[in-house]
Amino acid sequence: MRDPKRVFIGVATGRGDTRWETMMALIQLVALPGYSFVIKPGGGCDIAHARNLMLHDWRTRTDCGRLIWVDADVVPTVEDFARLLAWDVPYVGGLYPLKGLTCRWSFNGAKESATPGLWAVDDLCTGFTAMRFDLLERLLISYGAQTAYKIEDSAYLDEIGHELCQMGPSGGRRFSEDFCLSQRIRALGVEVNVDPTILVGHVGSIDLLEMHRAHGTFVSPQLT
């Protein structure tokens, strides 16, 4: 049995480092009543490997009913977490500006969702997203056989993991690991949802959200 009020927080670190702004955001989760959290950092040889190991840890080591991915350089508030968790849909995310001088947001394509207040998008960056456990089960039913591999990392040595987040070319595009996951979710007939009111910071050398707001380059996310 999975507890919907118990949430696995997967902090995708890639190289193994986490911004202090992100750590402060996670510490403040104690102010969110009604939920309990398991916080798990995940590194590895690349970000896709980190995400897949966190999915494995969520599935095999916890009873959490939901996962939230928080990349190690995004800065959500407690209110952002609360709004994300308020949506009872299989997959939903907030938005953040991509790194660069122009204000580009972390999704491709958007239309009105079947759920009022959300957008349905084609591709979604995974830096601040929530997934229900039943969606992971559906993904494993559909893709488990083709994505299974023997894990060589010491914490899960010789266990069977699944490369649901996978980088590489497909259908004339080269997918990042998060866009690959979006495509696999949509292939199940499940919407990839966005709450366009959740705009979180994204820290490079500076917080890009604050930079765009301060310098007049901020552009609101739009339906296409």
C-alpha cells in the first residue's frame, strides 16, 4: 500500500553538488503540514542515470505514494510544493526559465488540459515535477521489458532497474532524459501537465527567474 501523503523527494544532482538555495528550500518543507517526506539525493554518471536510480529507490525502498523531482539548481518555495501536491493527476510540473539570456520556459507545446487550471504539454523538463506511483506502475508494464538492466551501483548492486529516462535519438529528434519520459507518458494516453502559476527559480551563476524580472526580459509562459 502506498501513502499519498508520504512523498519521495528525488534531488537530481548530476555531478553530486546541490545549490545552497535548493537545500534551504528543502529544509523549509517542515512547514508543510499533512505530509511526510523522504529526501534522496541522486547522482551518477549522468542525469538520466540519477533519475532512474531514484525511481528504483522510490519503488523498492519506500512506501511513498508520490515522487517529486527537485533538480539541485531549482528553488521552489513551500507554497510551490503545496500547489504541486494539491493536483491529483498522474504527472504535473511547475515551470522555470531555461539557462540563457532570453526567457525560455521548461516545456514545449501547450494546450488546455482536461483538468481545469492546468496545461497539457508535449515535453516537460523534470526539474520540478510530481508523479503518482500508479503512473510508474503503468510505465513499467509498458516499457519494463525493454528498459530493464542490472544495476552496478553499490547501493543497489545486481538489482534490476529500468531506464525509463533515456537520452538519445528517436523519430527524428534527439531526446533529453526528461523529454523522453514525457513522450513515454503521453504514449500511454496520459497527459503531461503543467501548472503555469508555479514559476520557480533556476540558479546558474545567478537566479535566472530573478534576473529576467529585474532586467525586463521576463516573458510569461504562453499557450501555443
